[in-house]
Amino acid sequence: MILELLLTSAPDWAIRHAAVLIVVVPLVMAPILALSPSARLAWFLALLATAASSYFAILTLGIVQSTPGGIIEYWIGNWYLIGIEFRVDALNAMILLIVSGMAFLATVFAWPTILADVEKQKISLFLCAFLLCFAGLCGVAATGDAFNLFVFLEISSLSTYVLVAMGARNDRRALPAAFDYLIMGTIAASFYIIGVGFLYAATGTLNMAEMAAQLPALAGNRSVQVGFAFIVVGLGLKAAMWPLHQWLPNAYSYSPSFVTMFLAATATKVALYALIRWLFTIFNLDYSFEQAIFTWVLAPLGIAAMVICSFQAVFQTDVRRMLAYSSVAQVGYMILGISIANAAGVSAGLLHLFNHSLMKGALFMALAGVCLTYKGTTVRDFAGLGRSAPFTMSAFAIAGLSLIGVPLTAGFMSKLQLGYALFDHGWWWAVLFVVFSSFLAVLYVGRLLQAIFFEAPANPGKPRKEAPLIVLVPLWILALANIYFGIDASFPVGLANDGAAAALGLEALQ
Amino acid sequence: MKGDHHIILRVVAKCLIPLILIYAFYVQFHGEVGAGGAFQAGVVLAVALILHSLVFGLTATMRAVPPWFTRGLSAVGVLVYAGVGVWAMLNGGAYLEYQALFFEPPGGHDGQHAGIIIIELGVLFAVSGGLSTIFYALAGRVAEIRDEDW
């Protein structure tokens, strides 16, 4: 309904260019920020850019849902069939909505944390890097060209390395973390581009849709299989698929808290989207080697991530590291959903992707609020915070419960869908792993909640101090979204079902 | 100057730097008909700056071309490139549709011509500014741990 209202009120140019404007607005704003003399002005412009992008993302979703085929095609430079295409269907539209929405909320709450984490004269450059990263992520999600995807992947990754390294002001370990991420990210990007090279050699095209049309004739071609393997490993590394996740815990723990929140809510999601796009839209299930990969590679890796990384999370003393390991575990759930390789499974994976960005966004945002007022991110530092910062911490608790998958929270809905999909597929044993991993989540989230609400403060002289209002408002929006989508999940479930149907090339799924 | 060991170096560099700069623009505009292009031209431009700083010292170079300028230059380059795309969009074309720049009917080539030249100019700015900034950042870095502290 809101979508219809937006669609009718939007000007013609916005409707026509919506898909490309999501990327162009932050891309144009980024260099302006680099030239901006004032930090406050830079933040305001960044806010404007992310808000505009979110608007165009919602508009894009509306257009996709209201057009019959459900696909927006936009040829850059009007080079029809020979140029770069932006191609948005229900799957990308969902990812674009998540990325731009989270970027907007992140920018709103960013101001006080940036002031605390980043040197004053570097703030506008920092925000410039953030906008570039955001533009890159949106570009990955919007593009319909395999090589262009690589370019946007690099834009987002390079700026992410910068953003992570900016944590060095608080903790020098941010520098090796950023360097590790740089090496791993570069390997991932090279693997991806090698894979694209093989496929280009075999098909003679870089356009994804065109490639998908040509590939069936090339079944059994060795270079297609090699290209497939390279692409899956490259994107798996970017998406922090176990055991390729080693860069993630450090990168999340030492970067400025605003960056952690933004990355946790968007970066791995976009890589996972690209993986889904390659696995289901460009390649498809008719290839026997792909079936084998789903059953024998992706499903075991997903389960291993769920169990092993949840275990690792239980033993962490630093809250950010704990949540980072938990992120890898959550990626495991999504990979497990994808590996079922039918509409219900992909839909469950996408739903968890949506919900995970809500809950990790809220958790890391609350964490940033705590960093801001109390410094210190170990579990011991959190003791007694429930009394000194009740609003921040109750939002944290809601998101934590959602992470466990307690009923009436969003996390429960996606685990339920995943369970249904697994049962329908006959993988009942995998459901046991999901339940076991959720039990581990009870342990690590419970340990935190116990410290927060039931332990005496480590330092009793601590004054009662909430996070600033500008942090609390977006934090509570996310926390309430966690509850709302746990009670009425029709919106995200609808998005995920449409997305899965678009990925698998099916008619809309009910 | 008495006792200046590097006088030959200085004189040769002084002769070479203008030539390098001219060569950069040659590469830039030759890109249309042969080997060359804005990326290479930008690198050559930055090389002139690096040669200057190697021979005359970083401080002198930073006085001639201040770091804020190189950084701004790269930002302006990106802005020029993206701006052409937006310009085409404002004229009713698709993003980066050069044909739309001057409202040309199909078959006209002025838009294509101007569009590609402006965009290459943007790339030149971005690459030369970016490379000089990276060079300044590396060369101007003060060691945080002195050698004798090891």
C-alpha cells in the first residue's frame, strides 16, 4: 500500500532511473564528501545520499512487484545488448532494500560514534569511504553483468579495508586485521575474476542473462566447471562461508563500531546474494556437478559453520568477537538453506538473511552505544549495564533473543522456515544441528544477558548513562522490527519467497 | 651553488619534467587513435611529480603541488566522470548515454566525441591525483619506531 502510494507520487524520471540511481547517488556524493571542508556537513550529505538511495530502493521494489515480468532492465549508456546492464528482479530488489535501509540507519546513528572513533579532520574522508563502500555493495546487488559485479565488489572491498583500518586509532590490531582482510579479499576477488574469465572464454559474453542462456549448450565443458569452482570459492570467501571466514572475526572486532555495524548488516549478505545469483540463475540445477556441490560441499560447510563457530562464540571473552563468530554461524544457516536447492530452502535462506541483518544490526548498534558511553567491550565490562543503561540494553536483549530464535522474534520465524524446508527435503538430521546450534546460541547470548542484567556492575561507581538519543532511535527501530517481523512475518516472507522464485526462475511462489 | 653534488641531476630533471608533462597530454589525447589513454596519461603525470620530489626533495614538491590539491584532484576526477553520466540523465538519456548530451538525433557524433573526451579527462584527474596522493602518503610517512629503538 505504501509502495503504491510511492509509485504514484514518484516523478517519471525517478521511476525510469530508479535502479541505477541507487548506485549513482552515493557514487556522486562520495567525491563531494572528500572535498567537504566540514565534518558535520559531510555527515549530513551522507545522510542525504543514503536516504535518497533507500527511497530509490523502495521505489525499485515497488516497480519490480508491479511489473508483469518482475524484472527491471536498464542499459547503461543505452548500449543495448553490448553494454553493461543493471538488472533488478525480486531477488536483488530485496537485497537492495536491506543494504540501503541498513546504510541509512547506520548513517543516522553514526555521528556520535564517528566523533569518538575517528580524528576530526579525517571524518569527511571516512564518510566518503563509507559511501563508496555502500555504492559498491548496491552496485554488486544491482548489476546484471558478471564483470561489472567484480568491479563493484572491488569498490566496496577496497573502501572496506580503509574503513576497518580506521579502527587503528583505538586499537592498533585493526591494522593487521585490515591487512588480513585485504589479502583474503583480494584472493577472493581474483578467484572470482578467474572464474568469470573461464566462463567468458566458454560463452563469449559477460552479461549474466546471456550467459545463463548459453550455458546449457555447454554442459560438460571443462572450462565451465572450472569457472564455476573458482566463482563459488571466491564468493564463498567474501561471504565468510566456513572455513573461509578467518578474516571476519578480526575485521569485525577491531574496526570502528559504526563500521562493524554496517558491515555485519550488509557486506556478507551481498556476497551471499551474488552466490545465490550464480548458483541458481546463471548456472542451474540441471548440472549434475552442481547438485553434488549442494549436497556434499555446501550443506556440510553450512552445518560445520553453525556448530563450530557457535562453539567458538561461546568461549569468546570479547563481545564483538563473540558476535562476529555468531555471524559466521548465521551465514552457515543461510548456506544450509541454499544447499537444499529448492524454492523453500532458498526462501528460508533469504528470510534468515533479512532477519540476520536486522538482529546483527541492532546488536552491533547497541554495542556501539555501549562503546560510546562506557568503553570496553569484554563480557566483564557489560556486567550490570542493564541497570545503568536500561533502554540500550533491553534493545540489545531483544535482538539477542532474536539471534537465539525465541518465539515472537524474527529469528524464530526464519529458523522455523528453515526447519520446514529441511523436513520437506528429508534432511531431518540437519534440523537437529539447527536446534543444537540454537542451543549454543542460548549459551553465548545467555552468558551476555546474565552479565548485563543479573550481575553487579564491575565498577559500582559507574554513573547511569544511556547511549545518546541519536543512537537509541535507530536502535529501537531495529529492535521493534525484530519483534514485529516475529509476529507478522508476511512482509519478509513475501520478499524472500519472491526472491527465491526469481532466483530459481519460477513463477511467483505462494 | 658550491658543493652541490647533484647539479647535473637537477638540471636534467628540470629539462625532463616539462617534457614528461607534455608527453602525458600526448598520451591522453592520442588515446583516441592509438595506444594510450587517460589511465596511462595519469600515471605519466604522476611520474613527473615523483621525479621532482626525488631530485628536489619532498618538501619542495609538496610546496609546488600541495597534498590537498592532489587529493581534491582525484575527487574532482570521479565527480567529472559520474557527472557526465548525470548530465546525460538530466537530458533525458540513460546514465552515461553520450548521445543524449547535446540532444542529438541518432547518427550524430558530437555527443559521443565530447562525452568520451570529458570522461577521459576525469580519469586523468582521478588517476594522477590518486597516484600522487598515494606517493605523498608513502613518502611523507614518519617512521613511528626509530631505527635505534629496535
